Amino acid sequence: MATAVRAKKTRKPEGAGAMLLAIAARARKIPSAELQQAPTDGATNHDHYLYGSRKKR
């Protein structure tokens, strides 16, 4: 008895899925040395980093 193997049809992601894949692909290209220099306080002090205002705790 012969068994047929079907290839999975892959669809190209659309909309938000495609955007997230593109962002993830670019993020993987960031050197680890650069990522280590990134601020670790999230958005708490974004005004400081963008405009030079005082840092919040």
C-alpha cells in the first residue's frame, strides 16, 4: 500500500503577522554589544533619553 506524502502549503503572513516577522528579523541583526548598552529601565525615563530631562527613579 503506497502512502502519499502531501507537502504543507505555507502562506505568506499578512498584516500584523508580517510586520512582527519583519521587526523580529531586524532585531536579530542588532549586535549583542549594542543590546548590552541599551537602557534597562523601559519607558520610565524615555523623556530623559529623548529630550535630556531629569531621570525618574
